[in-house]
Amino acid sequence: MIFGTGIDLVEVERIERSLKGKQGFQELVFSSGEIAYCEKQAMPYQHYAARFAAKEAFLKALGTGWINGTAFHEIEVIHNAQGQPQINLLGETAQTLAGRPFRRIHVSLSHQKTMATAIVLLEG
């Protein structure tokens, strides 16, 4: 059963400006694992933007948007052994959302030079 869906589209340049210009933005929005992953990529801002879109899409799929007890850096995009992206909930965010009626999180990312997008499907 589908619990919720969310989609988001982000301009890569917007995320790049925020990362370069706003003190603490990187740590506020991204986990240390995401930062390490993105910084290893040839085009890191595209990867940051895709992850930002995934976090927004996840919150839209919840149907609540951002709520108290959740933090962007605790909604982490990781990759499984086959390279498929997955969302991993950390810390207080994991605790806050533990009672929600979804069992599985599906995520797909896409990015190009100027835009990044993500879709999230929550399965009950």
C-alpha cells in the first residue's frame, strides 16, 4: 500500500550558492556521510542538489512537510551495494518518525548540469 509520494526539483546553482555563501549550511542540511560522498564527485554540487531534492521529496511524501523533531541532516541519502539510492533516517528524526505507518522508503535521484530532481515513495 502506498502511504505517500513526493517529488522535488532544485536548481543546482541555488544549492551551490548556499553551500559557498551561507556559513553552516552544509552541516545543517547534509550528514557527514553525504558531504564525504558529494565531495568525491567530479560535479559535487549536482549531487548535493539531488540529495536536497530527496529530503524535500521525503517530507512531501510524509504529507506534513518539515515538523518539529526532524532535521535535514538526519534525512540521509546513502547507496546500497548495487549503487541504488536509499534514505536512511538518523537521530531524533528517526525517533520522531518511528510511529509513522510506512515500512519502506523508495527514492530515485536524477541530475544534470543545471537541475536535480528526486521522487520518494513511502510504502506501508
